[in-house]
Amino acid sequence: MNQIIKFTANRVWRTYRGGKLLDMIEGKENPQDSSFPEDWIGSTVEARNIGREHISEGLAMVKNDQGKYVPFRQLLEKDPQFFLGQSGGTIRSMNDIPLVKYLDSSTRLHFQAHPTREFAQERLNMPRGKTEAYVILETREDISTPYIYAGFQRSPSRAQLKEWIETQDITSIESCFDKIPVKPGDVFILPGGRPHALGEGILMLEIMEPSDLAVRFEFERCGYEIPEQARFMGKDIETALDVFNFAPVPSEKINAEFRCYPKVIAVDEQGNKLEELIGASETSCFTVKRAQIKGYFKRNENAFFYGIVTEGTGVLRMGDKITQLNRWDRFFCPLGVREFEYQTDLGMSILECYPGNS
Ligand SMILES: O=P(O)(O)OC[C@H]1O[C@@H](O)[C@@H](O)[C@@H](O)[C@@H]1O
């Protein structure tokens, strides 16, 4: 298999509700919110859902050359040199593949914080933490001011937070945050350690380090109680508190800390544009670009990426091989492809998610 790999939906159970828009994208007859608010795109990561260990969730399945469904990661493992390529003289591993998701919330998510890579390696014996980024795609019409919470604007002391978590004083926890309004097109980076909660009514593309590690410090949302084992990654509360970055991010510093501003990499005379949304100055964990195509756009890339069509339709050409691309389609472009072209009649916008530089 030496071509572009397209993915089908890969819905994953979560502790919060949403997913109606994902049902619509999949063309389901009766779209509705459920406990499957996320679609893990070409995922090589298994979800950690306490109480559902008997179900394998998260890993994306693709058809191999014999027409049999196999985990996508199994396909990659067959020829990592072609699919993933090298970084610093060594072949990239599964740990270098970002986890990319559609996330569609109908309720505010519970408060959580993810470990940094250092914390994951030093304290959890895991290769990756969960620095994550959000590209806002749509917000629901019935939500007047969609928002996220990110970082403490008014940091509690460690002892104070511990007490609020133990007593589940959510009013006090919430009072540490300001609502950060979001709209389609906004991009945010949320480094490991930063407490956060995503608001209701947001469809986003989420890009993160390949792990499913979370400290969930709000135990009940909309009638669902998070089991004890799932709250602090199976550790005690002191370990969970060690995950937090308590440094305050006052409201006037929110943009500098979390918001990412697109940088134009290339524009041509047809009006095609390539931008970097998230790059090395924001994180070393992954890179995100946006290709806005007006006609015929020749591309040359030296790394693998996940492509997500967020607007319009068109095709991706590799020599004489043509892949049709419709809105919301998602695909994987192996490093071995290197040269390809996008083509569209009416315009097309593609988010490209690459590995980072570490
Ligand atoms: O339902 P749980 O597993 O707590 O996760 C809820 C979701 O929270 C968000 O903030 C992101 O971190 C997602 O990647 C994650 O899947």
C-alpha cells in the first residue's frame, strides 16, 4: 500500500456527551448526542475507558492490500521507513504520531489537566504526555457564547485546590477561571499541566500527543460519575496535584499563553495559501498547517501528515493516482509520498497535522 489512506469514522466512548454533528457528518439518519462525542482519526492510540476495558476503543482500522481490516498501526509497523520516515537519523516510532480527533461537545466537559511529557516519562513510565491543541471548526447556534476554560486566571494554592477537589466544590474551582470566548477559525495550544475544561456546543479538531492520560478533578457531570480509578490516572491525589501548573495566566496574558496566530508560509498567484497554525514556537509535540486551495496547488512535504478537509471539495493527485476529497474527509499522507497536488474548482481548505520536532 503506497498511497493516501482514507479513514472511516472511529467513534470513541467518553465521559461526556456530544457527537450529534459527527452523526450528521457520517450521514446517520437520526443524528443525536450520545456518549460517543469524539472521532479518533486514524488513531494509533487505544482509549483508556475505565469500566470498558473489555472493549477495544480508539485504534483506527483500515483495509490492507488483501481487503482485510487491520489496525492502522499494524500497517504502519510493516514499513515505518516509508510511512513515517526518519527524524534525526532514526526511524520515527508510533510515539511520534500525533493523535488527531474530531470533538463535538453538547455539554461542558469536566475539569481536567493532562501530564507533560516529562511528567509522563518520569512519574508514569509512559512515553508521552498530553499537550493538546484545538482548532475550532464550528459552534452550535443555540449556544450564545461558546467558550473554553484554560489555565488558572486566579490560581488557588495547592492545599486549597486539594480541599476543593476532595469536597467537590466546583463553584470555587470554576471561580479560578475566566470564560475564553471561541469562534470558528480560532486556534489554541494547551500545554500539559494546564487545567482546563471545554465548553458546550463546540466542534473542533483536536491535535495532541499520542496518549489518553488525564487528571479529572471534577467527578460528576450531567449525571455521570467518573469512577475513582479514572480520576487521577489510578494514582493518589498528591500525584494528581503534582501534574498541575499552578502559575496564573491572568486574563490579559491568555492570548499570549494559549492562542496561536497563523503564519503565512506561502502564497501563489492563483491565491493558494499555506499557513502554519501551530509550529515550533508553540510546541515541539506536533505541527499543524492549513492549506487553502483556490485552484491547483503543488505541494512538497518531507514528513507524514493527517489531512482533514474542513471546507469544500477537490482531489489530491499523486502522479496518476487521484483521491477524491469531500468536506470532513480525513486521510493519511505517508512521508514516502513527498510530492503531491491538491486541485479544486470551488475552493477547499485542508488542515494538515504533522509530527513535532521532538
Ligand atoms: O471523557 P474524558 O476521557 O475525560 O476526555 C474528555 C476529553 O477532554 C478533552 O479536554 C480532551 O482532552 C480530549 O482529548 C478528551 O478525550
